[in-house]
Amino acid sequence: MKKLSFYSFLIFFASLSSCASGQFNIPDVSGLGLPKTTGSTNRPLTEAEVANGLKEALIQGTSKGTAQASQTNGYYGNSLIRIPFPPEIQKVETTLRNMGMGSEVDKFVVSLNRAAEDAATSAKPIFISAIKSLTIRDVWNILRGEKDAATQYLKRTTTPQLTASFKPIIQKSLDKVNATKHYGTIITAYNKVPLVQKVNPDLNAYATDKAIAGLFTLVAQEEANIRENPIARTTELLKRVFGSKG
């Protein structure tokens, strides 16, 4: 059976905006293809319950996303978020592979991703803090927005803090997993090649930006999963807010 669109859920909640009391009765949605509700799900939802349901969903999604990113191969083993050799110095990789230094390049790429995996653990409390500060207006903007509206909200509200948090962790991680060493070996070798333009890009900034971008990719996947997949709604509140499967 085709999964229900999240926009059907929005129609389900449309009457709330016209109710001053903060509560609403479930409208007749038999013609919309929505799942039938049973038991306690027939009780009207309050604005507070809707807000708490969304926050619970976001905490669940970001927790899963950060857990996935921070495990071994969370970045390196995921082609969607794997951090590649810095594209602005792609010629370095090509030159070094042609010089027989492919193994050094490979070690560097692995260690770069290990650094991101190491830093990802610091994102969870930052996300949760931003989620808990959501206002009712924020909640409705997210519910009525695009399928990644929550992820976009988190990008706007947490990227500066994530960057500040990730940078020192990334640098420490780069050193710990020998990415800095491999990078130094690579750049030193390349800069010794006759007639090449010497390079030395900011490795920390590159790794930080890519690590954060990858994390949001995973969070967006989790957001879409909760919006579209009834099985992903693991608590009674999530089932009530996002529409239980009948």
C-alpha cells in the first residue's frame, strides 16, 4: 500500500489555526485516505501535545542521525556523506597517485572521515537544546513546511554552534587519527614536485564543514522517515501527532 503523504497530515491539522481555545476536534477525513484512529487517538490534541510530539520526533531523528554518524564508518562507509579528498586540491591527489603515493592518499581520506566520526558525538546536545527552544510558531512552520523543514530549521539555528564545537574536536581528532600527519606528508610531497603551484588549504575548516553537512544529510533522512513511515513513530504521542496506522 502506498505510504501516506505528510501533506494529508497537514490537512488533518488545518482546523487548529482557527481555534482560539488551542484544541480542535478531529475532522471527517474519511475521503482523504488517512488511517483510522482508535482508542485514545480520538481524544482532541492540544497545541502543547502537537509541539511536544514534533520535538520528540526531532530528538529521535537527530539522536539516530548523530549515532549513525559517530560510529566507525559512519562517514567513510556511507557514500552519501563520505568526506573525499578536498576538491579544490584534487590535482594533488591525481599527481600523488601518479607518483605511486596512492596508499598515503587513501590513508588520509580514511583518517579524515574518522575525525568527522569522532566529532559527531558532540552534535546531539546542541541539537536537543535547539529543539527544546522551539516556539509554537516554529512548530507550525515546520509541520506545514517542506519535508526537510525541521532539518532546515536546525541548520539555521545550530550551524554556528556546531561549527564552534566541531572545530577543536575535529583538530584534535585529525591529530589523533593521524590525518594531520598524512596530510602533511601529502602536501610536502606535492609541493616538492617541480613547477607545481604550492598548496596548503585549511584542513580543519574543510573537515568541519563536510562533517556538519554530512550530519544534516542523516538528520534529513530521519526526518523524512518519521514523516512518511508509520513504523518509525515509536511512541504513542508520535503516533497520535503524525497519524497512527489503522
